[in-house]
Amino acid sequence: MRSPDCEAGPVQRSKRTPPWQGSSIRLTGNRRRVSNAADSFARRASLDTPAVVAFAELDHFVGFDWAEEKHDVVVVNREGKVRLTLTFPDTAAGWAELREKLAPLGQLGVAIETRRGPAVERLLEAGYAVFPMNPKAAERFRDRKAPSGVKDDTLDAWSFADALRSDGHAWRPLRPEDPQTQLLRMLCRDEIGLIEQRTALVLQLRQALREYYPAALEAFDDWTLPAAWEFVDRFPTPRALAQAGLRRWQKFMHIHRLYSPTSAEKRLEIFARATEFVSPSESVTTAKSLLAATIVKQLRVLEAQLKEYRRRIEQAFSAHPDRDIFGSLPGGGKKLAPRLLGEIGANRAVFESPESLQCYAGTAPVTKKSGKSCRVQVRRACNKTLRATLHLWANESRRRCAWAQAYYQQKKRQGARHATALRCLGQRWLKIVWRMWQNRMPYDEALHMRSLAKSGSWVLGLTPAAEPVVLPN
């Protein structure tokens, strides 16, 4: 779910900022820019998103404290008087009871301490205006109602409802996403979760091999390769490897395309001395070889499911109307471009400026001022999946864009660490992505270079002198 920007107070925002490096921060007011282009974007955004009930039209305000098995609801009117208190189970009958009790109350706004999940989906389906609450803000509203520290679910629901009544005019309601974007984002996030599971299994496999089979660890550097798993399955112990002999070693490497001039002789030499340094305990070898074989079977199943996920992601991405925009990004490829599209979405009204997208992605820093004190730090409250994807993509873009590599090198020369330099590069990329996204145009390297020349950007001056990109495969 996404929620569009709304009118906000006159605060300062950072613009084109190297994260946590305060000397380069420039501030700009948050006044809405008025231009023909902005008007056209707003008109297009209004066509992209369904209408949401205005806050002034709400008759009652609902606080919704959700849980796995039951939910607590408190409804207050505009004067703050409690009109309804309800606890219902998370079942079809429970949700039917909720809709029946809320039906006579007119237009409703619902405050809930999450922005996704089955409860949010059902509230949106019922036609209520849903206002997600940040957990930190929800805790503060709860403390405002109960300074003594007492806590229960009904109190939470009441504090949410009254907070929406008093402060909701500045909150942003959720808008339902289109099914294509929602499907793509969920597939990509689930794929990332499966990759994390694979990483955990690989670490367990390496630990098991370290206890009884050091030669296997020495022979393979990348244990995410199925060929490394097949090696453990084919030669489960150092003794089995030694008994197989040279011809079977060579056959195995030829079958799995491991017989390269640079590594074949080294691997054969490792195989030949595999029994020289092993666990002195036969019990350890027997137990850990069984564990390694079990983990290999799990990795095979997981890898097959990852291939299916990648196929489905490619299918969903190719069917999305914004595929050409994100598919044109240098270095996006088959993995990162769908993730970027899924996290940014297709609703142009969500991010009305590049700065809002940069804050959402976590590349814009946070400035804390108080008196003579001024601190600048990395933004932690952001979309973690988008921030991680942007980090990977910014690094890949250095392979294909001379200006991106030049920008990265300049940040490194200024003393930035690798991650900081990539975050700064991602901050610059997001401004480009936002413009492409709003204009519905693919990335054009020549157009961007002309724009740099027209603005007299210092990046253009560094581009011819950029060092060659040397990145690991």
C-alpha cells in the first residue's frame, strides 16, 4: 500500500545531499512548485489513483488495534465521545459483525498501527479511509492518554481513534495499489526472503564442512553454486574423494563445467591431499557428513523454487506498463529492475517530488538542530528493501555509466567510504528515476549528458578522466 503526499507544514528538507556529510547539505523550503509540467503530473496522478474520502467529510474516527486472533475497535465522534467499543475475532463472522456495527456511523476513518497485512486489505475493501500510524508515533499517542504507563488493547484503540480525530487532518490515507504492482513487489520480497534462507543454509554447510572436510572448502569459493553442492553429494567425505581417483575427479569437473585452465590444476592438487588434514574423530566425520548431505538436499529444493520465483517475476515485470522505464536503467537487469519497480510502484501521486522519493529510499540524511548544535546522520526510518536494492543497483550502474563511476570516484577521493559513496550516487540516481517515472520515459544516456552540460555540472567535467571500472564478477 502507498499513500500520497499531502499538504505539510513549512519545514526544511535536504536536497542532493551526501548522507551524513553535513558540510554539503543544502536546504530548500517545501513550497509546492507551480509549473505546467507539475500541473500535468498532478492531472496524470489524479487519473492513476482512486478517490479517497477527504478528512473533512469523515463523520467518525476508528481506532483499530490488530492482532493475529482478535481485533479491538473503538469509535469516537468529532467531539471525542466514544460511540462504539468492540472486540471481534479474526474470522469471517467477526468481520461481518464489524461491518454491521459500523454501517450506521457514516463516513469512517480508521487509524491502524501498520500499513500492510490482511487487516488493512479488508478495511480498504470495505471502503473505509485507512490512516497508517508509525509505531513510534502510536506509542507517543498512547503515552499521552496514559502517562502512568498502563496498557491494554482497548486503550490502544481509543488512543489511535482520538489521535486521528485531533491530528488526522495532516495524515496521509492509504490508497489501494494496482494488482500488477502489488504482485511484483510481493514476489520480489519473497524472493529476497528465500535468498536469505539460502544464505543461512550455505553458512551452515560451510560450518559443517569446516569440522571434517577442509579440502572441500578450499576447493570452492562460492557455495551458492549448485556444482559445489553436487561435489559434497558425490564425494561426501575425504576418504570417498580419495578413493574416487583422478579420472572421476576430472569427469566431475568436466560435467559441471569446472575444468578451466586457471582452476583445474589447483583443484586437482587439493583433491589429491584431501585426506592429509581431516577430523581425527570418525564420529565427527560420520555425523557431519550426514548433516552436510541433508543441507545439500535442502539447498537443491530451495534453488528450484528460486528459479520458479525468477520466472514468475520476469513474467510479472514484462506485463507491467512501466517495464520499459525501469528496464532501461543501466545495471538494473532482470533482478534489480523489477525490485525497483515493485518498491516505487506505479502511483505517481505518492511521490510529488524527488526529495520525497529520496527520503522514502533512505538516501536523504536526517538533520537534527537544537540551538548551536547541528548533527547530520543516516536516515534509518525508510523502506529497507528499496534502500538495499538501490545500494546494489548504484554499484552495478558504475559498470555501464561513465558519469556514475566518475561521481563515485569523486566521493571516494573526498574521503567517503564505499557504502556512503554508493548512497550518494543512489541519491543522484533517484532524482533521475523520479523524472523518468513522472514523464513515463525510459532512460536516455545522451539526454542526461546534455542536461549535465546545460547545467554546467561538475560531474561532466570529471567523466572523461574517470578511471576504468574494476569490479568483481
